Amino acid sequence: MKIILLQDVRNVGKKYDVKDVSDGYARNFLIANKLAEAATAGALAKLDKMKAEHDQEDKELMRRLHEIAKQINELGLQFEIEADASGSVFGSVNKEAITKALREHNVLRNERVDVILEHPIKKVGEYIVPVDLKKGITANLKIIVKAKK
């Protein structure tokens, strides 16, 4: 049975692919769970329209991600943390704190990003932290950790 995938399905294909699968698998799993629909003439015509909309959404997303990357590259976040005289801080700056600060500065809205930080920052100083925005776009964020007086 020919089907059109409405979502990515592991070991079958990607969204909007036209695939040939067994009748039982198509009816009992894919179509029942709204992961696919039968590839009728009307559905194949609708597929072109759905692909065009998906491509437009993808272009908008890429434009937005490039805009966010530019903002992150220009931005410098400053964190003030309690510290002793030697520069060791009581606490740390972690991925969640960085993401929260980016949202507070209105750089991120509902985008999911991955702050690449091997371990939390526990020393006073300046750091460059890569931020993966997905779709192959990465930005470098400058982070300044200062001792709170």
C-alpha cells in the first residue's frame, strides 16, 4: 500500500515521503496513529501544497535562527556571583542560567537551543560559550563572570 508520511517514522521515512509498506502496517499502525495517510490521487495533489508550506516554514526558521545567531554573537552576558578573594565563586553559571538569561534579554522566545558547556563555570573571568541553534547554525556567546561585592 502506498502511503504519504505525515511525520518522521523511524525505519520507514521522513515527513512527506511517499512509501510503499504492507497493508496491515499502514492501516493498523501508521494511519491509525495519524503518522501517515493513503496515497490517493487527491492526497498526492495535496502533498505538493504541504511540501511548499513546509519549505516556506523552513526558510522562515532558518532566517530567524540566523538573526538569533547574529544577536548572540554581538551580545555579552554578565553574571555576578558571590566569590572569595582568590576568585573562586560560591555557585556556578550553568546551561540553564545562560538559557534563562538569553530569554530575559529577548534573544530567544520559544526556540530550543543547546548551550555547549562541558561543566558549569566556577571561576571569575571571561568565557566564550558555543550555542547550537540546530539546523547547523552555531553562535559564540561571550560570558563575563564577576565577583559580587
